[in-house]
Amino acid sequence: MSLGPYASFIVTSYAAAAAVVAILIGWIVLDYRSQTQRLRELEERGITRRSGRSATELR
Amino acid sequence: MTLIDLANPTRFLALTARVLPWLAAATVILLAIGLYQSALAPDDYQQGATVKIMFIHVPNAWLSMFVWGVMSIASLGTLVWRHPLADVAAKAAAPIGASFTFLALLTGSLWGRPMWGTYWEWDARLTSVLILFLMYLGLMALWRAVDDPSRAARAAAVLTLVGAINLPIIKFSVDWWNTLHQPASVMRMGGSALDKSFLIPLLVMAIAFTLLFVTLHLAAMRNEILRRRVRSLQMMQASRIAFSGESGSRGEGASNEVGAA
């Protein structure tokens, strides 16, 4: 596959898209870990929801 | 499961836990197929290999408007139906929509340099998409500026619905004004102007990016629900500390009085 004289523009476009999508995925994964960690810490201190169910419970 | 059932955040979290792995797998598979087909697509007789930028640029441009559309429907859900997850959906979509809009602008610019001889031109299509990007940033700033999520939600919903006026302007800018940007070539009266060798990879990439948005959006909504649980537990903790401090000082005051008597 030859990309011709404008290969740098094509490669940069795909690389930028990959980088932005990777940053989005990374941000969402790290945010999820951070929130579940904070919820666990609060529950360990005895702060629980009125329902009594775990705040990190997903099922 | 109906939409009303999903109004319960716990049920929504249970649904996302079940659905997210499947959505992520479908996204990866479709992206792999789309990228493979894009790599094998022939060169355009005028644009050469730069036509491959289209397979990234067009899905991102479509999604930049689609995400604002999703946020507008969610805003109606906040203002009209007061659906508990509507503002969660709107808030979670904004950074994802901003990312797609940024990519549409960047890849369009990288496509424009070899084809038009310039990275940027203040024509109606490019300018209206830049305004959309700035509105995404403004909306994200608004969400961060107001501490109370329900107050922020109403202000953000109004801004989102006002901003939706920009969507038809973006779509029809190439018809209403004389622009450097080409007119619509896929979704237009009389069918697509693209050859199948370009159209099929483009549609596969568009579906793949849409699935990517749905996956990221559900995951970001789950995070936002957890963030609100953290906030409510922290407020509960703060009120307990305040209450125990108050009752402690009252007790102290009483013992002082007894001592004085």
C-alpha cells in the first residue's frame, strides 16, 4: 500500500484519531477506578447509602 | 426493560455491566474491519491516497453533530420529563462529543492542506463546526462551574437546546453559502455520489465510530452515577460530623451550666 506524496498527512490523521480515542478510553477507565476507590473508602469509614446496599454494587 | 425501568440508576448500572463488554467487542471488530477496508480502498482519481483521510474525518464530523443531538434530547429529558438519568447522559456525552469534533476539525485541516492548499479557511462549514467545538468546551466549563448537579443540569440543558440551532446551520452551510468545503456527497437527494469502493468502508467506519460513542457514553454515564454517589455520601459524612459537633458542643454547654449552678 503506497500512500503517495501526502503520506505524512494521512498517517498523522490516523495517529491523531488513535491518540484521542486512547486518551478518552484511558480517562474513562481511570475515572471509574477513582470513583469506585473513593466509594470503598467512604464505606470503610461507615458511610453507607440509606438502602444499605454497597455504592459500588453494579448488579 | 423499558425506559422507565432505566430511570433507576442501580438498574442502569446493572444493564451497563452486562452490555458494555459486548459493545466494546463489537466496536473493536467493526473498527478492525473498517480499517482493513479503508487500507484496501483504491486511490481517488483526483485526490490520490489522501481520500483515506475521509474514512476518519467523515465519521467524526457526523458524530460531532450526532452527539450534540443526543445531548439535546437528553436536555429535553431534563427540562420536560425530569428523567433522573437525562442530565447524567448529557454531561457524560459532552467530552466525548468535543473529542469527535476536535478530530473532525484536525483531520479536515490535514486533508485540506494537500487538497485546497490551506489548513484553514473561514468558510461557513469550517467556522460553524469550530463554533460547535467551542460550544462543547463552554458546556463542559458550565458543568464544572456549578457545584450542585441539578442546578448545573438546568442551565446546561438550556444552553444545549440553544446550541442545537447550530446543527442545521452546519448541515446546510454548504448549500446556503459558497464554501470551499464540498457539498454533501453521501446523504443527499438522489443517493450517494460515492463509488461503492469508498462508500462501504466509510459506512463501516461510521457504524464503528457510532458504536464507539455508545460504548464510551455508557461507561462515562456509569462513572457520573458513581461520582454522584460519592458526592451524596460525602455530604452525608459532612452532615454527621456537623451534627455530632453540634450535639457535642450542646452537651459541653449543659455541663458548664450544671457546673455553674
